[in-house]
Amino acid sequence: MVKNEAVTLSSLLRRFPGRILLTWALTLVETTLTALIPLFIGFAIDGLLDDDPTALFHLAGVMVGLIAVAVVRRIYDTRAYGTIRVQVGMVQLDRSDGMAVSTFNARLGMGRELVDFLEQEVPATMDSVVQLAVSLIILYSFHPVLAYAACAATVLMLALYGGVHRRFYRLNGEHNHQTEQQVKILEVRRPDGVFSHLTKLRRIEVKLSDTEAYVYGAIYLALLGLVLFNLWYAASHLPTTVGTIFSIISYSWEFVGAAIVLPTTLQGWSRLSEIMKRINQSV
């Protein structure tokens, strides 16, 4: 990276395409194998009930493949993104002339959060999208109503998050601004100043936590309603086997786990948007 280049997600992708794309490719393989496990468990249940262990062996093969890919990805991720963090930190150092040490210290941590987003949030979102797609396809294959219910729950969830997106952005901005003052306040070592600083951080964090609690509580209610509806509909309206019922409930629950990642990623993006604007300022 060069001194005058803005530190953003797109600039990191341009500068480190090989490292990042390889980690994402491994993530997609791992996610796809994970998404297939409930389906193979359902097949294995039906097969074992018919005294046929073939599907069980297929399930074991998928699990072994999943473990191998997961181990390789985690070993590689740490090294690849560690290198990117070092490069981002050096770019921030080059452009820190005239910047207060307190501000630079805080922004150095924020720059690491940018790389953390690529390493953690983006793969989690990819995992979520694959899980959502697989779950919807499989639920639709059992009955369209099951998939329509999942879509309705997702729309409601996104609407609930959309109502608080700006609040998350504003509170994250306040938190980042206060964090930039920390080293300067600690250098003075005045008890009243440190107490005031920590109290302000606590106040902002409480507001963020309360907002998260309310919105995610409402989101979970909507998604759990989906699981209960699909269980009721499958048991009372569809001709099913034990394995089929298990697969329907498993994929309904997989859908819940995947769907909840979307507002989490949007919340992370709210914070990241504010961080990118802040760390690319000269002062």
C-alpha cells in the first residue's frame, strides 16, 4: 500500500487479492460442507432405519472433509491476515505526522478492526448467505410454504434492523471519538479526568448494548416463530418420515442461525463505515 492511498475494504482487496480470495474460497468450501450435514444426517437416519449404512458412510466422509478444510483455513487465515495488519499499520504510521499520539494509537486499533472485518465478518456473511440459500432450496423442495415462511421472517428481521441502523452509526462514532482521547487523558493521570473518560465510554457502551438487546430480541422472536411454524406445518400438513421431519427442523434452525448473521454484519458495517472515514482523516 502507498502513503496517499485511502485505507478501505476495496483498497485492501486490490492490494492483497490472492491472500484474501484464497481464504474466502476455503470458507465457501467449508460452508458448503457444513450446510450439507443436516441433509446427510436425515439420509443416514432413514438408511439406518432400513438397515442400510451407506448414507452413514457418506455422512462420515463429509464430516472428515469438513474438518480437514476447517483446519487448513484457520492455519492459513492467521498468517495471511497478520501480514495485512502489519502493512495497514505501516501505512498509518507514514501518514501520522502531526497527529497526536492518543489519536494515532486509537486509529491504529481501528485499522486492525478493518482487517478483522475481512477475516471474520466477511467469511461469516458468506457462510450465512450459503446457509440461507441451501436452507431455502431444501425447505422449498419439501414444500414451498416452508420457504415462503423463511423469506417472510427474513424481511421482518431486516426491517427491524433498518430502524436502528443510524443509531448504531452515531453511537459508534461517539465511542471512537472518545477512544481517541484515551492516551492523552491517561498521560495527565488526573483521577477526575480518567473517571470522566471511563464514564463516557460506559454510557455509550450501555446505549449500544441496550439497542442490541432490544433489536436482537425482536429479531429472535421473528425467527423462532419461523421454526415453530415450520414444525407445525410439517407435522400436520405433509406426509413425512422421521428423517424428513428432522431435516425440515434442522434446516429451519440452520436458517435462523444464518439469518441472524445478516444484522450482525450490518451492525459491523455501521461501525466500519465510521472507522474508514475517521482513519483516512489527516488529523
